[in-house]
Amino acid sequence: MSSIILSWSLLIAQILLGMAMIIASFRMIRGPRAQDRIVSLDALYVNAMLLLLVFGIESGTTLYFEAALIISLLGFIATVALAKFLMRGEIIE
């Protein structure tokens, strides 16, 4: 019984995270300002990281967890760099 609930909840999570990624991609393309695009890029990498974690739970492989960690670190660095670029106009001082 619990394996059935787990498989259905993982399927629902994959579908909802995929929809969230589509919405964030749409906002990144159609964002009226650069700040909106950066926030949607941030949401996109968080959703991708969570989708990889769901795949890792489903398969039981640690490779997905390591990939999610790398995506989260690179996404955070990219968000900070883009925010600094928008504030000051340059990344490296």
C-alpha cells in the first residue's frame, strides 16, 4: 500500500514540477523587465533541482542527488552574479 502511495505521489510531483518549469520558462522569455527574468531563472533552477531530487528518490541512485547539489550551487552563483550586474553594471570590481 505505501509503495503505491509513494509511486503516485512521485508521479504527481514530477508532473507539477514540470508544469512549474514550463511556467518559469514562459516568464523568463516574456518577462517585461530584467529583474523578472532573473527571478524566473532562479525559480527554474530550483524546480530543476527538485525534479532531480524526485528522480533520485524514485530510482534510489545517489547520482541524481549529486547533480541536484551541483545545479543548486551553480544556480545560486549565477543569481548572485546577475543581481550584482544589474545593481552595479559590472560583476568583477
